[in-house]
Amino acid sequence: MHTGKNIRVLVVDDSAVVRKVFAEALSREKGIEVVGTAPDPYVARDKIVRLKPDVVTLDLEMPRMDGITFLKRLMRYYPLPVIIVSSLTAKGSKLALEALSSGAVEVISKPTSSYSVGDMRLQLADKIRAVAGINVAGKPPERGIDGETKTTPAPRTLTTTTSKVIAIGASTGGTEALKIVLARMPPNGPGIVVVQHMPAQFTTSFSERLDRLCSMQVKEAQDGDNVINGRVLIAPGNYHMLLKRSGARYYVRVKQGPLVHHQRPSVDVLFKSVAECAGRNSLGIILTGMGNDGAEGLLMMRKAGASTLAQDQQTSVVFGMPKEAIRRGAVEKCIKKSVQITMGEHNLPTHHVRGGGNRIRTGE
């Protein structure tokens, strides 16, 4: 977390209008100083060296050099926190996910007619404050899990019911943490429900990417989808997701509603519903992220008899959400490095996650 003087921000975007709007909006935020703007990566490179910003906001579709190429070079030679500001298009979503894999710490959507500059300013300012001071050089992207190196997965076995449910919540840095965790799940693992704070439409590309990487089926959740063995459901951006139960069958409800902790989807909304419907038959995992979304819900899960885990500080991009859950007593125990999660007949390997309880075997 950044401390002391104002957080110095460089805005990189090929649109003069966007640069002006972002610079003016962020300059009204306490503790944030826009030290410069750049229309392309070449100008940005020179200004980064000269102005030494704490955080860079980066558009991905720019002239002379695309944003992904620039980001990769920046992470190699001058690593610092980068927040991607991308358009809500299929191409923009896929590029944003590639950027997160290449070292960017967060992604935010550009303002549209339905998403005002005022809303964007508050959200972007919060993210800038959260990521300022992060040592991105000490958190290199994980290798060996991307699609180009993935081995052919075992055949998926989808069953009609699941006796166990795993609920996962994540925010800043969570896309890579989830990739690591889910890519190591067996094809017949218990049904998994996930809330990852992401803009609308981005979750579609995110789910499709994870489905290509994982042995389990991964899909963006639709209202009424069954939670079954071998399936991971990702809450769609701008919609809350709740777990429901009908007899022995678990399913999800996907709906809108008010923001919770300034988020939709909210981890707390999911975790509280899991506590009510699954109780001791569930496992809750809270991963890297800013804020406190999920802490209250994870505590409810633990009180209902669920096993609860949290990502550790060392591997978290932002330790806000796990830290708050630990502070409230929602996390059973912290274990470094890797753990083996045991739920009944299923042994689920994970990586870079801490957790505890009598259902956990450490991999240390």
C-alpha cells in the first residue's frame, strides 16, 4: 500500500479527449496527482523514466506500438503497477485478459452511456490507491499454465448432483490466482461457484479462457444453472450470483440488485447464500483483492460449519480482502505455499492459497 505523498499517475491513451477527461477526473481525487499523459507507448516510455509515476493507466489499442507489447517491455525493464482501461468489446475483453497475464494488476472499463465518468473516477481512484506501492517485480506472471503449454485434459465427467460446493471470491489480482487454482482441479471435482470482480462482458472472455485451460468445465453462469461435479460457474459482470438448493440439487440464481461494497457481483452475496444453503458441505476460499467484500460472508460460512481458506499476503497482489477476513476470524488457519484440500472423496490440489481446518493437508 502506498504511503506518504500523493500517488503519481501517468495516463496513457491515444484519445486526446480521454486523456483530458481522465486527467481532470483523477485530479479531483484526494491523494492522487496526474503527473502527465501520453498518446502512445513511445511518449509514455520517455515520461515514465522522467516523471517516475507510481501507477500507469494504459489503453491497449494504440498507434505505433500496441499496449500488450508495451506492457510486456515495461514489466521487463521498468516494472510498476499498471491498470488497464479497456473498451467493453469482445476484442477489448480478450486483450485485457492477456494484459493481466502479462503483468497488469487490474482492469477497468472505459465510460459508456450507461457508465458515467463520475462512476469511473471513483472506481479508478480506489484501484489506484489499492495498487500504488505494489512490488510487481516480485510477482512475475505464472508460467506453464497458459493455453499454448496446456496438455490435453482428461475427459470431463459432469454428474447431475454434487454433495459438496466450493465458493471462491477474488478481486484485484484474482484472475491469475483463479487460473492457478482452477487449472489444478481434477475433472470430477465438486461444483465450484466463483465471484471475480470484473466489468460486464469481461467475465465472458474470462470464463472461455479458463474453460480452455482447466480440466473442469468453466462457464459464465446463467440463471438456473445447476452446480454439479466437474463444473465451475463464474458470476457474470454486473450481476449478483446466489447459491440455491432444491432437494439434493444445487443451482444458482443470477440477478441484479443494489451494489454491495460498491460491487456487483459481490463476494459477500455469494458467500452468505452458500452459508445458508450448503453450510458444512461447503468450502469457502477468499483470494487477493482490495476492500472487504467477502469477509462477512466467509465468517457466516465458517459459523455454518464450512471450511474456510485465504490467500496469503506474500502471494496476494492486494491483501485487503484476505486480511479483513482473517481479522474477523473468518479464516480457520493460514498455511504457506501449497495445500491439499480434502472434501470427502475429492482431493483438490491448489497453489498459492493459505487455509486450514481439520480437512486440510499441507503440501509443505
